[in-house]
Amino acid sequence: MIEAIVARMRARGESEEFVSAVRSDLPRWARQLAARGLSAWPQQPKNWREYVDHAADDNFLVLLIERARRGKDRNEALLHDLRNMARVRPPKPWSTFKVEAVVGST
């Protein structure tokens, strides 16, 4: 799994320096992915459902990669979006949204 993560990082265009810098984190990342039910990195999704299922796992890996960035390379807005897309946060229940009806006089 670790080599699959490295291959995915290289496919994203990450530098060899960055890959080397986070190599000590890769076993932890592999355990986190395994806890999400991913034991091997899928190569190519066969249908749209597999693609959608794989997208959340891929977004989670990208979240781990982006969390490892430091300083000016770290993009907090991207991290926020990735937490949502990777299903790290549960969606808000509709009951928490305030809905106001506008009643006009006729």
C-alpha cells in the first residue's frame, strides 16, 4: 500500500523531495486508509459507481498529502474543502439549517 501511495503522489506531480520528507508518515497514512476499508489502491474504476466510491478515498489521500505541507505551501481553504469531499465530517442534518418563510400580504 505504501508504494501505491508513493505512486499516487508521483502521479499528482509531487516532488521527490516532498515524497522523501513524508515517507515516515506513509505507514500511518496506510493504516488510516485501511481503517476506511481500503487495503489496496484501485487502478482504474470500472464504472461510475466505483469512480464515485473511489473519489472519496482519493480525496482522503490528497487531504493527508496536503496536511503534510508546511508554511506558505499549505492551503487552508483547500484543506477545508477536502475534509468535506473526503467525508471526514458528517454532513449537517437539515434540521440545523434555519429556514424562514417569507409571507407577503396580498
